[in-house]
Amino acid sequence: MNANDAVLITEAEPIDLPGPRVVYCNAAFTRTTGYTEADVLGKTPRILQHSETDRAALDRLRDALSTWSPVEVELSNARKDGSKFWVELSIAPVANERGWFTHWFSVQRDVSQRKQAEQLVSRARRADAENLALEAKLLERQRNEEKLAYAAFHDELTKLHNRTYVMDRLNNIFRRLRAGRPLKAAVLYLDMDRFKLVNDSLGHRSGDLLLMGMARRLESCLRTGDTLARFGGDEFVILVEGEEHESAAIHLAERIINRLTKPFELGGQNIFTSSSIGIVNIYRRLRQPRRLTARRGCRYVRCQSRGCRQLRNFCGCDARECDRSTRPSE
């Protein structure tokens, strides 16, 4: 106990309302609370309570008084002007020479600064926790957006770009053509030979494995900057751009066909497959990509009518076959 500790002495009873009356207060009490001695003598300590005083602390206090036990609690009290402050309250019963409890002796120490510091720390921790939770939500949202963006432009099975991505790239190329800023480009359309036979005879899982194996083998044939996509089913598309796009597309197609001479291993079996390839060079007279993609069926029919492992080169201005056609050497 020090000189700044507020002291109150009350009668021992009644514990219930209106409560024991104050018979003494020291100068520290009047300085701390703003009440004068005349204000508090004959009143009960309940004049210090307010609507936000902790009910649980008051219940602990009442339980101790009911059993004549000493108690320590922390309470939020109110000064005479209504301002609030925190106290560390210690109460003990006082007995007379015959052992009867006659008074309660209480010491109140102002701990407002400590409680304010604790509240600041608590608010800072809550703010940190809220910020961490917000960051986690933002990261989760970002991951979900990235997953959606990836799914929008990629094939789930092969992890290649998909038809949507290729059409977007082609639309961009044709926009540049119409704006007079052409990009030199060629498109290779690949259709796997005998895929349906493998899928039907060995099962869909084997068909999926064959598609994934084909995707990896096609990737190994690409140059830097070439775009490979699964167009749908057993069809693949490669977009070749650059000054030497025509010769690059031919060489790429020949490289693919030669690479496909090696079998795929599926479940301990060697599976041989090949691909019919059609090449279209993009020119100014071809105005939109759907005209280009719409012709791939007739190109495949022409290639496959000549047998497997056919490479046919078509111009982009119409459906006529160009002079150059190739059947790669064995």
C-alpha cells in the first residue's frame, strides 16, 4: 500500500442491497474519484459502479463478501464527473476483539495506465490477426483466380493450352492483319491416327495416357516461341510465328512425324501411332480464324485418304492444296 492508494472502510453489513455504508475514506480516494468525504460517507461503494462495470468481477466480489473471505479483483469504476478508470481492488474483513466481523477494509489502486496499455496491445494483436486473416483470404482469392484463369486457357488432361487460348491468339493475329500490322504465322493441325482404336480396345485410361504421351512428345519438337495446344479430342494445334514461318512449319511437321516412329509404352505394351498433319499459312486475304479452322476437316480427309503419316501444306487464302506435299521418309 502506498500514498496513492485509495482506502475505504465500510460497515460489515448488509451484503445485499443497499450494501454496507462507507464510514471512512482517505485523501487519495477523494483525489482519485473526485468525490468529497461528505459525498461518500453514509453511501455505499456502489456509487462508483457504472453500466460497463464487469458483471463477472462483481459476482466474484459478492461471493467473497458472502463468505467473509478476502478477495482481489480488477474493476472499471466511474469518477464523480463520469469518467472511467480501472482499479485493482483488495478487500478484507475486519474483526473486533471478540472475533465478530464488523467492517470491510478496501484498498483501490489506480491501474488505468496499465489497462490502457494492455488494451492497446490487445487491439494491436486483434488488428494483426484480422490483417493476417485478410491476407489469407486475398491469397486464397488470388489462388482461385489463378486456377480459374489457368483452367480457362489450359487442357486439364494434357496441361497444354486449349482451343480457347489458340482462338484468342489467332483473333489477335487477324486483328493485326486488319490493322495493317501483319504477323507472319502458320498453323499446324495434327490428328492422331488410330486413336479411336486404342481408346476402344484398351480403354479410356489408356487413351488418356496416349494423349498425355503425345503432348509431351510434341512439346519436345517445338522451337522456342511455338505454341502447342490440344484443340479437342485427339486433335492438336501448333502456332508457328516469325519470318521463316513457312519453312519452320514444314520442318516442325517432319520432325514430329519422324519422332512418332517410336512407340508409346502403355501398360507394358508398345503402341505405335502416327499423325496426319495439315499446314495453313496465314495471309491477308483470310479475314477470320473460324474460316481457317473450319477447313481442317477436309485437310485431314485428304491427308488420311492418302494413308497415315501424311503431311499436306495448304495455303491460307482458299481451300486449294498448294504444290508442296510431303510423305516423310521411313
